[in-house]
Amino acid sequence: MAAELHVELVAADRKVWSGEATLVVARTTSGDIGVMPGHQPLLGVLESGPVTIRTSDGATVIAAVHGGFISFADDKLSLLAEIAELSEEIDVQRAERALERAKSKADASAERRAEVRLRAVNAH
Amino acid sequence: MGAQLRVYKRRIRSVTATKKITKAMEMIAASRVVKAMRKVSASSPYAEELTRAVTAVGTGSNTKHSLTTESDNPTRAAVLLLTSDRGLAGAFNSNSIKAAEQLTERLEREGKQVDTYIVGRRGVAHYNFRERKIAESWSGFTDEPTYADAKQVAAPLIEAIEKPTADGGVDELHIVYTEFVSMMTQTAIDSRLLPLRLEEVGEKSEQKKDEILPLYDFEPSAEDVLDALLPRYVESRIYNALLQSAASKHAATRRAMKSATDNAGELINTLSRLANAARQAEITQEISEIVGGASALADATAGSDK
């Protein structure tokens, strides 16, 4: 059995990340799910939340994913999201400002987006 | 300077100025085509993966979903027409409007009532001028559409298709846009987005036709996945259509502006020849006037000497 799986993290308008990984943890609507090589074919709906990818060279890639899908088959895993950002791409100050703004406006979806971004950065 | 010559000179100046403008527009459009094409290809991984997922759910489960099953007796259809905000693009807008009108006619012949949704000021103006009803319209982003724009367009369409037909919902969703085939060829096409034709979806994923799709484990359930997947699929198809439309529009503009520049160049050539001829005629006339005047003078002095 292959000890690694190929991951493609794609957003609607670009490919965010792709590479080999040993473990991917994502949050589906029915709870967190960890996918390792050899997992059963899977197609799930993602919640907004951080996705953790443990790459084959031991590094950890964390991305903030806002809604989307996870699909896994033949040791190929794709994460589809309308918006996806790697944690190092996230502008913390901007996200914090957005969080403040969303809170004052009581905009639940914007607040959640900003929170997910900050969580993805803090998970490092 | 003679009157005729002055008129020619003025026209040459004005055509030269126009030529400069069209040349600039051609160059701007050329650079935008490249940018738009890059966006089309950047969006394709998402569209491909999504299509794969939709095919997987469609074939891998026996779930019946309102968005994948055809209604026995479809009575209403929505047509989404993509045009541009600005003209100066040759037949780009009239082609897609014509395609939409043909589709509308065909659907009406099949006994379906058609709701028209339009993107782009040109299409809106065309329909308003003929006092046809528009269900909803959007404009302002046709040059560089973003995914958020596609979502905005898709939202009322998805809502309409999910509503029962009796309450003003629709049974079918068609889209008319200009496909970007190459720099030289763009064709207006129509396609049915919903209800989904799985065979067609399968064909779109090209070389993977023979691939056997694995039996997926759906999380949380096949229905829920399909519920979440189909709106995204519609959005992504609309996004792709918007991007292709934008690329086509820029390519059409580039071509229209190139022929305008060429025509202006030709016109300048013709006008300069006419101006040269007019100048030459003027010079000839002046010479003959001088010669005539001199000889008349010579004749007069010769006469007075005697």
C-alpha cells in the first residue's frame, strides 16, 4: 500500500496547493475526518474550517477552507472550496479587522470566515 | 492653400486620430484576451474536480434528486444570456442574442414558458428596446468576472429551479454564452445546465471516459452531498461561461479594432493620394496663371513700345 496520498487543494479560481501527504484532517458536516492513504473512497461536504495536511516530508500545511467538498479515491484526494487560503497567505491584521467589522454588523457569515482564517493561522 | 486641399488635409488629420484610438483599443483588448484566457485555465481544475464529483454521485448512487431528474411535463424554462457591457466588438453581442432568441423560440414551440435572465448591458438594452420581459439582469462585471459575480448570478437561478413550477419556479435551466474556441473563432452556443444530463457531464471529462468510478462512501449522505454539490456545480459552470464570454468579447474587440485600424490606414492612403493630386493641380494652375500673366504683360509692354 502506498504510504502517501496525492492532495489537490483547489479554489474556484486557482489551484491553491498540491503535493504528497500522509494525513489530511478536514471538517465535514458530520464531524472531523482524517484521511490516510488507503482510505475508502469518500465524498463529503466540508464545513468552514481549517484543513490540516501533513506532507510526506513531515511539514504541516494548514489552510482555511470556506465550504466545499472533499473527495478521495485511489489515494488521490481533492479538496474543493469556493475560497481557500493557505495559512501563510492570510493577512492576520486584515482578518482581525474583518472580524471586528463583522461582529459590529452582526454579519454571521463574514464573522465565521474571519474566525476560520484566524484559527488557521493560530493552529501553527 | 486651396479649399479642396484644405478639406483633404482636415479629413486625413481626423482619420489619423481615429486610427490611433482604434490601434490603442486593439492593443488593450489583445492584452486582456491573454489575461482572460489565463483566468479560464486557472478555473479549470476546480471545474474538472467538481464535474468528477457530480458524475461520481450521479452514477454511484441511486438517489433521485429534483435537479437531476427530468420533469415529465416541463412547462417553464429559464434562459441565462451572457452578453457584454460595452459594444465595439463586432457581431459578438448580436450573435449571442440571436442564439438566445433561437433557443427561446425552440422552447416556446415545445410549449414551455421562458424566463429570460441577462448579464451585460448590451443584452439588457436589446430586450428593453423591444419591450420584452427580463426576469433579472446584472451588469458591470462582464470584462473581468469574479467567482462572487457568478454566485450572485447563480443564486436566483438556483432558487427558481428549486421552487415548484406552480409557484413560479422553473423546470429547466439553459445558458447561452460565447464559447472561446481560439483567438480567431468564438461561437455563441446554448447548453442545458439543469436537469443534469449525466452522459454529457461524463463526456466533458474527456479522456477519463473509460475510467471506472469507485464506489464512494458519502458523508453525510448521498442526498446531502448532491444537495450541496449541484448549486456549486451550477455556479462553477456559470463562472466558466462568464470567463469564456469575457475572453471571447476581448478577442472580438481586438478583431473589430484591427479591421478598423486597417480601414483607417487605407482611407489615409486614398486621401493622401487625392490631396497630392489636388496640390499638384493647384501648382499647375498657379504656374499657368503666372505664365499667362507674364506673357500678357510682355504683350502689353511690347505693344506700348511701338
